[in-house]
Amino acid sequence: MKKKLANLFFILLLFGCSNDVENKERITILENKTNVAYSEGQNLLAPMVCLENQQEELLNEPFLVTFEVFGGLKSIVKSEDNVSIDSRNLLNGSEEDISSLPPDGKSFCVGNNLPLTKEVNQDELEKIVDQGDIKVSITGLDGEVISSYTIKKFFIGKPDGSRVKP
């Protein structure tokens, strides 16, 4: 009986001391809108990630969006393994700063074009992407990972990441 009571006390203590408020990610990757488009005419991949700000008070904190290429895709992409976009540059040429990006509940998308070094069969390319050879990470400037996701959603599209209608 004492053992059961001690176990119950330990469980109550464990849950009682844990933080009831979930620590929300500052920026969330919207997986259903994150994808890789293949543009046949330009022979390039256009990975795109859509993000949503979750903590409005931390929006002014700069972050990096990094697309990492590895595995089978690394041998056919004509660029460095990692391509990063600094949040401070998302509003290129604009007088606005990062604080003008959408607040909580609104999303925004960013991407990059990755030229391919050789022609690849569309089905083969889709298999490579499905294996998870493109990963996107959102990190603080201090290197702390805020969020990351392996992009596996593939379709035929344009360099801006939009779909080509069949």
C-alpha cells in the first residue's frame, strides 16, 4: 500500500511541477503549404516554405530560413548544400522592417530556386524528393532551431513555386 501511495505521490509531483502552458514555437512551418515545384523549362527545383508567426511579441527577432540539400539530390543540384534566407531581407528594397510581416494567424511564404546540373526524369526526381532530400529549418541568429521540416510534397510548377495546370 505504501508503495502505491508513494508512486501516486511521485506522479502527482511530476505533473504538478510541469509547466501547464505549452511553449509555443515562435514561427511554425505550415506543412500543408510547403512544397517543391519542378520547373521543366528552366530545369530547376523551387522549394517553398510557408510560415506563420505564433508569438507576435517576438516577431522583430531575426531568423534564418535554411534549405538543406543532401542525399541523391545533392549530386544534381547546382548550388551549395545549404541556402539561407535572412528574415531581415524578406522585404528587399522596402522601407519596412521585419515587424511588418504578418502577425499571429497570418502566413507568408519564402523560397529559393535550385538549378539542376543535368536533366532528370520527372519520376526519378519525384522519388528523390519523396525520400526527403530537402529539409527546411527555421533558426534564430544564435543557431537555436525554432522549427524544421523535411519537404516531401512535389509537383510540376513554375520557378515562383506555383503549379502548372495540366
